[in-house]
Amino acid sequence: MNKFLFEDFDEVSAKQWKQQIQFDLKGADYNETLVWQSAEGINVKPFYHADDSNENFQPIPGQPNSWKIAQKIFIDEAQIANNIAIDAVNRGAEAIFFTAAKDFEPAAVFKNFPFEKVTVYFEMLFLSEAFCNKLINFFSEKKATVFYNLDIIGNLSRTGNWFHNLKTDHEILDRIYKENSAQNLLAVDVSLYQNAGATIVQQLAYALAHANEYLNLFSITSSAVQRSLLTFKIATGPNYFFEIAKIRALRKLYATLAKEYGANETCHIIASPSKRNKTLYDFNVNLLRSTTECMSAILGGANTIYNIPYDALYHKSNEFGERISRNQLLILKHESYFDAVSNPADGTYYIESLTDELAEKALLLFKEIEKGGGFLQQLKEGIIQKKIKKSAEKEQELFDSGQIKLLGTNYHPNKNDRMKDDLELYPFVKHNPIKTLIAPIVEKRIAEITEQQRLNQEL
């Protein structure tokens, strides 16, 4: 079979392929007909060939050999969070991503928790030095694998304010880091930029500039920075191959940056589907959207993936929705064999080319940010917010004109679909009139205006 496949056919060059395509086009222009430009300014060709590459493709730094299935749980009451976590682990979760808005008793939340086989992630919506130290001491005794994901800059970007103030936040983070610098403490929340409408190039550049702020702060304070991992929390959108390339490009870019600081060149990536393209109407289509977005995260090389329930926009957290979202990942891993091969995208001409182009464009934008004073400075000046808003408006225009299609919303909508009586949660951007230091970066779905109009027209 191998001889038949690889020896009985002559090699075909890229030039020969293009000549045949031009012949089949019968006079139509090759570039106008078959080459399209992405929002990132990348010209996507109809085919990619080994002739297009001058060098052998380099392996992606820190690419994992396997990925973990996670479930996200909000800690309100300790006993309830514990019950949900233990049930999720028993049903196949390999990691738990806890969100907390206030401190809690670790012993109660983690009662009978299998630390030896389950990784723990945190997203804390507050900053408390005493509580962080309490958590670190607790998990150190348990010999648990934990990612604390402290991100004071991410909080500033999302809310427009520091947790306390600039000086206090930095002092708290500095003390926590100096005492526990071998722990996996720091994170960069890139998902905010994606869910707010940033292009992939912007997401990568902002992730790098955001990370650079932390490397500037901490890389010279302790040799432990060579051991600790920086975590990137990302969201994957619907552009399947571009999202695969995005994760790969992020690893390449971060390794290049970290090397300059003598830091650990490997980063840790936790991914989830985007919120931006999820819809209120015909909500079952969200299952398809989140499945392909999880696939991009897997093939791109995320370490851990948690899914968004199909009804998360309008339903409170519920057992059925969480189980379905977890089962999507279980099916991908154990029935679709998405764990059978590590790094499956390596060597694919199209994805390798996208990876390099995205990385190059993001690096140029990163350098512009640094010349402009760095990420924090440009946040304070509103430059980052304005660029994301401009990109989001372009995407919104494409949706409003029908060039971006969301099935069941602006494409083949079911006019008999009714949602007004099913809303347990407010599914749109909330406007809180509070004073902020900077304009916050706001997550917004592209279907919101259309959905609000439909809700107002329901009988």
C-alpha cells in the first residue's frame, strides 16, 4: 500500500497545482476568486504546499502530550461546591476550575477531594493576601497541583478598577510572589479580549504585552521564576483553523519573550469556548459551536479545557447543562479519540503557515505597544479599549449585514421560538453606573441587539 501511494505517483509542485487551478477557473481571476482576507489581514490561499516553506517547521515550545477535561464551579456555599466537584470528578472531570467572589473554608470545599489525580484552578474575584497564603498552605500540605491565577491587571482591564488601588495591589502581589514564587501564581486572562471582539492578532499581542508587565515585575526578584508557570486563560472562537494556530502562536511568542527574562519558556493554557457567538434563540446550536471550539483548543494544544453549557446565557447553573457540557469533552476524548495523538497539527502546511503569520503580526503589534509605554500605559490612555472596540464594531457590522451568520438568529431563524418566559438570568451586557479609573473592556455577544429586538416583539 505504501509503495502504491508514495512511489507510483509523481510529485506535483506548487506551481503545477496553481496552473491547473487557473486552467479550471476558465479565465476567472485566481486571487479574486479563491484568495480571501481574514480580519487579521492574512491572505488565505486555496492550497498550501511544501514548496511554500523555506525551512523545516520547528516544534511548538511546551506543547502538552495530553489535555485535561475541566468543569467550572462557582463557590457560593462550601458544601454545595464540594458536592458538585466530587460528582464532576466521579463523572469524568480531571480538573476543577473554581470561581470565588469571597473567601471560603478550604477544608469544607475540598472535603474528600482526590488531590492525587485532579488539578485545581482558581479564578478569585477579590485579592486577599491572608486568604491566598491560607490556600497555599492548605494545598501544600495536600501536595496538590494548583494554579492560583492571580491577575491584577486582568481585573483592571475587566472592571476598570484595581482590587484595592495600584500601590496596594502590587504590594500584595509582590509579597505573595516573593514568599511563594515556586507556586503557579500568575495568570493572564486573554479570554476577555476575545469575548470583547478583539481580532486574533490583537489577542496574541495583548496577551504578550499583558504577560510582559508581570515578567518586568517578577523575573528579577527570584530564581524561582524559572520553575513557576505563567497561565494563559483563553477563549476559542468559531474560526476553526485560525484558533488552532492562535494557541500554537501564543506558545511560540511567549517562549521568545520569556527567554529574554531567563524565565520558564513553557506556559500553561486553559481554554474555553467563546461567549461572543453564543445565542439565546435556538440555543441548542450552542452545542455545535462549543464542540468545534473545544476541538480547536485540543488540536491547538491547550493543557486544560472547560466547556460552556449550552444554556448558560439564560439558565442558572444546573446539573443537566453542566453534565452535557462535560460529556461533550468526554466524547471528544474517549469516543472521538482526540487524545490518541499529541500535536496533530504539527507539520500541516496551512496551520503552520497561519501560526507563523499570526505570530509575526502579533509581534509587530506587541512592539508598538511597548514603544507606546507598555500595556498598562495604553490601558490608562484608552488605546487598547479603542482598538478592541473598533474591531468589535467591524465584526458587528458583518453580523448585522448577514455576512457573519448565526444559525437560528440571523440565519434561518425560527419565528415561533419564544424565550421571554425562560430567562432565569439577564443575558445581555449589564450597565453598572460606577466610577472607574479607566474604561473597562466589556464582553459583548454579537447577537445581543437582535435578541433584544425579538424579545420585545414576543407576545
